[in-house]
Amino acid sequence: MIGRLRGTLLEARPPWLLVEAGGVGYQVEAPMTAFYQQTAPGEQIILHTHMVVREDAQLLYGFVDRFERELFRALIKVNGVGPKMALAILSGIEAERLVRCIEEQDTSSLVRVPGIGKKTAERLVIEMRDRLDRLEGNPVTVPGRVALPASSQVNADAVAALEALGYRGKDAEQAVAKVAAGLDEAEQAALDSAELIRRTLRLLAR
């Protein structure tokens, strides 16, 4: 099993990262927190990974720290929550906030994540509450990111990433457009797709 991956980031196209290590390119699916880091193609990246082996595929999921990976592992043990939904949860709700939602039984915030209904949110609170104390590591913190020049491709990448997380195409397009409309020219010129996705997810979580 692959538990940690260190290598050169070749490509970042949410929700996928392509990392070369030892001459092998690993395609890693990751929550949006992995894209908020100050890492650009060609730089070194370290991911804590979880591997899923199925009859038809071998899937690798990557996280910026051990705590986030432990949260993912706990989430996929919840009845009705698979890896895709777990990634959507960790992308839509930052780790510290997710822990607070569970501790405070805040199901209203959880149901804002695509694919999570009231019953699933209630199961998350009930089943995750007893598991939090057993998780290793510390909640993830998200540092600032060096912005890249924006373009129409930035918006397209943001919409594609949101669709991959489970949001409907129309909802994703409208949310991205709303965020972009609220920016002045200087902000638009300094916005990259990861930051645009981050702001849009915050809007969708309200």
C-alpha cells in the first residue's frame, strides 16, 4: 500500500494531481485543500495517501496532512459515504470546521455539500462523533497561495472542478460567475483557478 508520496508535481487539474516519483507518474485524486498550497508544476510536493484497490481499478487519494487523511478514512466508514462523497465533504468544508460541525451536531452546514441529504448528515454526526478522538495528527491549515494570471480558462477549470465534486453544471457556472462578478479588475487579474474554486465553495456553503 502507498501511504505517503513525495515527488515532483507535473500537473494540477482539480480534482487530480499528477505527481512523478521515482520515474513513475502517480495520478492522485485530492480535496481542494491540496490545490490551495503554494506549489506549482515542477516543484516538490508531499502527500499523505490512501489507496483503494478494486477489481477494476487502483485508486490513490492524497491529502496535505495526516489529520485530513484520517478524517477521510473515518468518513468512508460511515454508511452511505464513499470516497467521492468524502472528498466532496473535505473540499466543501475545511477540516477544522467539519470537526466543529460534528461536535456541535450542525447538520444544516453538512447538507449544503452536494450529495448529502438530511439522513446522511445525521449519520455523519452520529457515527463520526465517537471517532474524532481517535484521529491522529492536527487539523489542516491553508496558507496563502501565489496567484497566477487569470483567464477564461480559470473559470472553465473552476467549473470543471466543481462538477467533479458533485455540483450540477448549471449551479457551478452560476456560482463561479457570481464570485467573478464581485471582483474588481485587479482581483480578476490576480486570481488563479484554485483561489476561484475556494471562494466559490465558500459561497455555496452559505
